[in-house]
Amino acid sequence: MRLRCVIFDLDGVIIESSQLHTTSFQRAFEMHGYSFSREAITKFVSKGLSREAVIRSLITEEDNELLESIAKNKGIVLKQLLRNSSQNKIEQLVHTHSGARELLSYIHQNNIKIALASSSMMACDIVKRLGLFQYFSYISFPSSEIKAKPDPDVYLEVLKRLELNRSECIAIEDSTTGIKSALSAGIETYVFNSDKKARNKIARHLLMFQELDEIKNQIESLIIP
């Protein structure tokens, strides 16, 4: 294949930010009189679900106005944490996976485009705060017109914006939701550090990696015949 773009999921592949999202959700829920443990929230955050899906997993009321308000406040809280927290606090809430910066730099230096297909509407803010924004040619995330994973929309948007064929791309995902999204878009998918459910079901026939250095070696084999 002629590799022109590597499309990354953000959380679980490049970074681990479950603490950031859990803290934001917990505060947003408390603003509306709900109290959930960090463990209960993290259970759904770690699945790569959209903001709305996490909220609906925890709240049974069919009150769309309430759910939209919680989702909005979650975003506000998260943005405040990103903008106002000290660097030490950010590093407690978000950490970059070992080898991530090196992998991004290697791909970039070889003139291959890099994109993000994230479930987080705050993906741009997160990578900017972590000093990673310069690597990405495009960042795709859910909106009113782009459905969240497991729908393929976030990946199809990357193909459209960067004028790419799916055969020219590789996706890197870690969750069942993300893997389904990338495969539904027809993109070859590498599985990184996936959960047991993903390994046993949808990802069992895909290339799997436990370290980002292993993915770097695989990409290098595609670049250098």
C-alpha cells in the first residue's frame, strides 16, 4: 500500500485522559444534583463512548433538556480544567503514552499526514495543552453533522477533508467502539493495547500491538521496502 495518512484515536492510544473526563463528568453531574462514584463514571468513559452516551448510561430519566444541560456543563468544566489547571495538575489528569511523541514525530518527518478521529469534542484543546497540535493535519470529532463512534463518520470526515482514499490510510484504535468505527469506514486498522472484549471479538483478525514502538516498526516497514 502507499501510506499517505495515519489516523489516530486520541484517548487510549496517544494519551490516557480518563481522569480528566471522569472529573469533568463528576462535577457536571453534581451541578445537577447527581452523585456518582469515580469508578462508576470511569467504567463508561473507558469504553470510548460519546459524552451523551456516557450520560445516558448513568441517568435513566428520559429528559432531553436535562441530558443536554449535563453534557454542556461537562464540556464547560473540562475546558476550565484544561485552561486553568497548572501543568502539574494537567499531568495528573492526562498523560501521554510512552512512545507517542516519538511515533508522531517519526510519521511527520516522513511526510505522512497525521489525523485524529476522536470521540472527544475537546480533542483540539487537549492536544494543544499537551504540545501535540503541530503534528496533526486534521482533527475530526462528533458534531451535529458528524455521528460519534461506532458510526464511521469521524473517519469519513478525515478522508473527505484530506482528500484521501481509504486504501491510503491506517487507523490506530484501542476500543471496540473505535475499531468498529474505523472498519466501517473501510480503513485498515491496527489495534493498540485493546481490552479483552475487543481482542476476543471484533479485533481477533487484526494486527495487535502492546507498545507504540511496535507500531512505529510496522509503519517503518511500509515506508522502507
